[in-house]
Amino acid sequence: MIGRRALLAGVVMAPAVGRAAGGVSFVDGLVGGMRRQLDALPPGPALLASYPDRVANAAFARFAPANDQAAYTYDNALAGLALLAGGHALHAARIADALELAQAHDPNYTDGRLRNAYRAGPVAIPVALPGWWDGAANRWAEDPYQVGSETGPIAWAILLWTALRDAGVNSDRYDDAAGKAADWIVVNCRGAHGFTGGVFGFPPQQDRLTWVSTEQNTDCAVAFGRLGRRAAAAHAAAFVRGMHDPARGLFGAGLTPAGARNGLIAADANLWPYLAGLGDEAVIAPILATLGWPRDRPAGIGFSAASEGVWTEGTAFAALALHLAGDAARAGRFFATVRGEAAPDGALFTTPAKQLATGLRVGPGPDAEIFNYYRVPALAPAAWAALAMLGVNPLGR
């Protein structure tokens, strides 16, 4: 039997905040929802739907078909880490096994990459990508982002594999999968400054994403560090540190495709470097002053300066950051906001608002689609909330 100490090897724990700030029963509900969804599937490798309820609301016409039964790699890696932190290594391993199988049997490539998303449910050969029937066009449609491969989600898969490896679960297989994924990032995405975004679109002619992200390089710095790849970790970390603006006390979002500094102020680009040890707690006050919501008494945080409201996922990891910084009072208020977004079966609503702007676009070029969040139940905020309320820092080095 694997003990709790072994289960959490590779995942840095803060003192548990679940009892004080979140309540054990609430955390159990979040992790239990993930377990129940996996238990409802046949045994073996499986991925969880990122949006577990079928999204039929006509107001979300573009969002709904592309995301119905889509299992995003990032979301599932987070869920696996939450299951592991909650003491459910075998459930976490089902997700890790699914990602490993997807990597080894990609429909088009044998180079170690992962796609940004797969079809939710049991994962078998041939590996199924997400998609939907477009009745108007009378054809099967796929989303160009989902079938692409970005640096950050791949790094999060590495974090899951290495956490399980360090817990003694399928050590050799997960270490091998993580190494292949890291190789793909280094070979295909290493730039003069940090690691670029990845690839977008449909094989075989995918577009290279030449922007460089502070958030994704934070992910890479930690993932490479877990693999002992010091040069690659240092390359990513140097980029992140270079994005810090001492005058404002904030991190920029990264570099545009043209190499200019991206002035967008985003929650993950600022708080994740702190969680990863690439910045200090001095970033917390200015980022909450910039993105805190409501403005007069922040009880949550938006995605970016473009947001007019609370982003549940970001509020969860902001609560963890506040807790680690010793600000128990504000952490408690943020956790209360997170608990207020509870959705059926352990999910959390992405935002209290009907729609939340991010300031980002998906894909290259001037016609790239605007990326917004909609008020739907989702896996990622539930996973971050579970990790935060358990006091587990998945980016701790």
C-alpha cells in the first residue's frame, strides 16, 4: 500500500488549508466527483471531460460543440495531481496512463508530443481526438487548437507523470513518457529567449506558434527541473525572470510573435512564477490590486486586465498563493468565493459571470478567435481548488 507521504512525493505541500479554509467535506466533494466520473467508465486508461455537463445553451453556440466531450490535457493533468494529492493514486494513474497511451499512439506523429485535447472517456488504440458533427456543413469537424500541441499543457502532463514516478507508481514508464515529451519541447520549441508556444492547426501543415509565454515557460521550468534537465529548466526560468517589470512589480505575459513584449497582465503569468519559486510574494499585492474583483474589496481575481469579474480557477490558485504568503484572512475570503461556485458532481463554475473576457486570442494571425470563459461547470477550477484547499503546490520546486 502506498502511504500518503509517498503519494505526495514530487508535489510540494504547504500546511493543509482544507480544514481551516475550505473544509474537508468540500475537498472530498471535488476529488470525489473526479473519482466517480472515472469509476463510471470501464477499467483502464481514461480522460475526464473538461466540461462534464453537455453544453446545450444556444448562447454558447461556438463553445458548445467544440467542447462537448473534450478532455483537455492541461485539465486532466491537474485532475490527476488533485487525485494524487487526495490519496487516490490509482485513479490518478488512469489519467496518466491515458496520456501516455495517447502520446505513444498519436494518429499522425511518433515524436513524443501530446495534443491539447482528446476525446473524453476510455482511451484506446486508435486514440480519438475531440470533434463534433457539423450539421450545417454535413461533415465531421475538429477544432484547430484542440488538435494542436502547446508547450504548457505538455509540461503539465510531465508534472503528473513525474509526481506519480516519484510516488513509485509506474516509475519507468512515466519517466520515459515524460522524457519523450520534454524532448519534443526542446527540439521543436526552444527559442533564443525561452520556449515558444508550440503548434496549431491540422496535420500535416500545422502553424508554428512563435509567441513566448511567461506562464508556459514557468510550467517548463518546473517540468524540466523535475526531470533533472538543468539547462532547459534554466533557459525557461531565465525567460520568466526577464519578464518581471521591477517598476510595476508585475510579470508581463511574454513576447508577441514579432518579439515585442506582451503588455497583457494575466493572473497565471504573475502568480505561477511565485508558486514555482521564480518570483517572490511581492508580486501578490500588485496583481491583486490590478486584477482583484470586486475592486473595493477583492474576494477573487480575474483572468487578466481584460476581465470584468471573477475567474474561479485563478481565484483558487490565488488563494493558495495568499495562504503560502501567510495572508490567511484574504485566502479565506478567496476560498469562500471558490466554494460559492460549486456545480453538480464536484465541478466548479468557471466564473460567476455569464461570460468572462480573457484578452487572449486562440491561434495565429489577425483572424484568431477571441477566447472567453462562459459560466459552465468545469474540471480545471475544481482541480485547482482541491489542490489549493489541500495546501498542495503543484508548481513547487
